[in-house]
Amino acid sequence: MLNAYWLAFAVGGEIVDLINQTGFVAKTVLLLLLMFSVLSWAIILSKWSLLRRARVQSGRFVRAFRKAQRLQDIAAVADQFRPSPLVGVFENGFEEFKRQGGRNPLAVQRAMQIANSEGLTRFERNVPWLAITGAVTPFVGLFGTVWGIIDAFHGLGTAGAATLRAVAPGISEALITTAFGLVAAIPAVIAYNLIGSSIRELAARGDDFSLEMMNAIERMQVPQAAAETAGVRR
């Protein structure tokens, strides 16, 4: 364990030394990459926490919905499942159902679709920054690479001889900016795809829940219609 800590400390120290030896342009590139990386990790951690709570609460909400005998019963306890986007779908549909008196099922379904779309928009907010980070940072690192190579050739021309001392600073700038560009881009690309997959899963779950709620409304309307028919016959 101590050896691992010592190795990490030594590697970190070498990286700091390399950064200190770079020029102004390379430091600017590295600072820009750091800003992109910090922003992407902030988005990744916040979205991952939000989606995890949404998945857990969605499962609990669906189980509670299936156990409830009436829509009013689940409406009374819906707030405790609030992180789930299904709560908004249910509440929009239930409000429209009360407003229509159950006479227009299509209006109820449209209300739930709108709520599902609004909930997904909330999850998708700031996610495009991950795609931007994954697309832009390799090219920012490539700019630092090109500049480092230019600096290496400039050092070679100034020294007048092809020595390692002449080209080493420029080559180190080129390599370190390339590495930092990949370090910023790879997690952002992976997270963008995983978060997008989770959001699509929640979207499908919202559509399925809308159909399940429509079935529940239809089951409620069958006894009501039968009672009205019996009243007319009397």
C-alpha cells in the first residue's frame, strides 16, 4: 500500500514538473482543458446522482401505483416519490382526468405525454456539454501538440544541431497536451453515452406508465358505466 502511494506521489510530482517546464501557450491549453474537465465531471456527478434517485423512486412509485385501489390513493402519497419523473406524469394525467371527468381519455394521454417530455428535458439539461467536451478537447490538445512540435523545431534551428536538449522541451509540451486532451475527452464521451442511455430508459418507462395509467382509468370507467346503465333501466 505504501509503495502504491509513493508511486502515485512520484508520478504526480513528475507531471507537475513537466507542466512547470512548459511554455505560456501550453499552460494556457492545459488550463482550458482543466476547465472543460472540471465542468464535465460536475455534470457527470450531478446527473448520475439525479438519474440514480429517479430510477429507484420510479420503481417504488410503480409498485405503489399497482397496489393502490384508487387514483386518489396514489395521489395522496405521490410527493414522497418526487425524484421520479413518473410522479409528474401521473399528476398531469390525474389533473386532466378530474378536469375532463373521465370523458376524454385522449386528453389525459396527451397531458401525460407532455409531462413525460418536460421531465426528460430536465434530465437532458447541460448534458450536451459532455458531447462538446468530448468533441472539442482532443482538438484543443492537438493544438498544443502542434505548437509543441513547432517549438521543438524552433529550438532545433536555434541550437543549430540535432540534439535531445534542443527538441526535448517542445516534444514534452506536445505529449503532455495530447495526454491531457484525451484525459478530458474520454470520460466525457463515456458518460454522455451512459447518461443518454439512462434518459432513454426513463423515457420508455414514462411511456409504459402512461399506458398503464390509461388501463387503470378504463377499469375505473367500466363499473361507473355499468352503474349509470343500471340507473337508466330503473
